[in-house]
Amino acid sequence: MTISALPCERKGPGVRVSGEILHTYDLTVIAQDVDSVVASAGGWLCDRMRAGWQVTARVPAAHDAQALRILGVRAEPVESVLDTLRGLSSVAIAVDARILR
């Protein structure tokens, strides 16, 4: 008995239900500043991005997000934490502990 693999065209990393539909994981980081995100979780965020996750960091609008873009993380400026929580539909959320105080 032989088993032959069905041809499957790979279109990038991610989770598939079928050969044509590509589903990805989505991680949102909520933080007070870019520097703390990069210092404490930069390597982990880069690993998630390289594994095919869509990684977004929501940080205050006044911060320069260049360091996040270098890691492959999309930065979304927000005015307040309440703005961040509205419309959030991520599979995973990472929150800066200082925000929870």
C-alpha cells in the first residue's frame, strides 16, 4: 500500500483549514511606550511575526515606532487605553503591567 501526497501550493506560514484559505494568528500588544515593549518582549514578538502571526502594537501616538517596525511589528497609535480596547478582535493579547495598575 502506498500513500501519495496531494499537491498543495504553500502561500506562506499560517494555519490552514483547506489548501486555499490561509488563516493567521493575530497578537495585539497594548503598551505605554515603545521602549518597554522592545526591551521586554522584542525577541518574542519577532519570533511570533516570523512564525506567521500578525503582530500589532498599540502604543500612544506620541511615541516613535521605528524600533517596532524593525522587528516586523505593525504599530498603531492610540490616544488612550480605552481606544485600544474598542474593536479588539485578536486571538492573543499582551498587556503592559503598568496599564493594569
